Amino acid sequence: MGEPFHYTDYHPQWLRPKMSTYWWLQRRSYVAFIAREVSSVFVAWAVAFLLMLVRAIGQGEEAYGQFLVWAATPLVLLVNVVSLVFIVFHAVTWFNLAPAALVVHVGGRKLPGFLIAASNYAAFVFASALIAWLLLG
Amino acid sequence: MLKRHPEPFLWLLFSAGGVAGALLIPIVLVLFALAFPLGWLPAPEYGRLSALVAHPLTRLALFVACALSLVHAGHRLRYTLYDGLQIQHLNEIIAIGCYGGALVGTIAAAYVLLTV
């Protein structure tokens, strides 16, 4: 402060605007990007929830019943509903991006992207049906 | 000799975990976080679940899915913090925290699945 500013020849100055921490609020697509990235936190929570379930099953029938009662409490329900929304967003964006990551050639021709995405959705339906069948079938 | 970078390997694990999470977590959450606790569907009987969890293949599958999902989450969180919060100078601490967290979670998963 107070020092007069001089330009000196051949000494370039940094011209680098400082980015705001909230840069991602400026556009919908940036918000969607950050929402997709934040899904990672909810993936970690889902793993913890699953492991707590497995532990309760290992501890006996009573613990399993208590786990289901605990899962129905408002706070846990809220966390799980939010987690489900983020994880479904992760799944949809992941499947839709699969054609960009995976290029498959059949008989010298490139397989169209929608087939790659469709095969991911088919795998999702198959895996979900298999798990539901193992648990309920 | 070429210096080996861990980054490609981490991206590979990230992808594998992304697939595992996308395929498996939604149905598990829909059933065990909503449908069974809220009584939309009758919860599976204890004997069935306990037999399912006791099977070594189930436990192996759960371990692989949990470990990959945790590494996926740690890796993605690392880059979210890096890009989102403009704290590049904390790079090493963030990487240690994210992968360390994934490692601790993986050890916890192994412990839970081995002691069931």
C-alpha cells in the first residue's frame, strides 16, 4: 500500500484471476458436475450402512430387528433417501458416460454408443433382480 | 528404469468401484433403507439372511464390492476437494486423508465380514 505501482519492461506480471470457492454455482452444468462428484460421500455412507446391516445379522435375530427399527427412524431415513438420490445420479451419469470410456469394435466396426449404455442399464437390471431374488425369491 | 506412477492404477480402481456402486447400491438401499424398514415389502426372514451372509461367496462378493466402492469414493472425493475448494496446496494431506479413509474402511469391512 502507498508504494506507487510501476511496470517494468520484460518482467511480466501474473494475470490470474482468483477463482471463488463457489465457482460451481454459476451454471447448472457445474452444479450437476459437483453433485455427481459429491455422490462419493454417499457411496461411502451406503457401504457403512451395509456393513452395519451385516454386523447386525451376525449378532442375531434381535439385533437384525433393531437394525430395521433404527433404519426407520426419521434421521436415518432422511440420510438414506438423500443418499439414494445421489447414488442414482451417479449410476445414471456413469452408465451414460460408459460409451465415452469404452469403445467396442465388432467385425471391424465400432459399436454405437447407445448399445454400450444400454448394456450397462441391462447389467443394472440384472444385478438388481439377482439381489432381490436372493433376498426375497 | 521408468518411474512408476500410481495414478493409472488408482483410476482403474476408481472405475471398477464406480461400476460396482452403480450396479449394486441402488437396489440394496431401496430394499434395506426403504422397503423393509417402512414395511412396503415383508423383510426377509432372519434365517435366510444369516445363511446368505454365512456363505463364503456372499462375503467375498460383499468385500470386493465394499473395498472397490470405498476406493472409488476416496478417489472421487480427493478430486472434488481439489477442484471444488481450490485448495491445491493441501494436495498431499487430502490424498492421504482420502485414500487413508478408504483403507481404514476396507479394513473395517474385512473385519466385519470375517467375524460375522
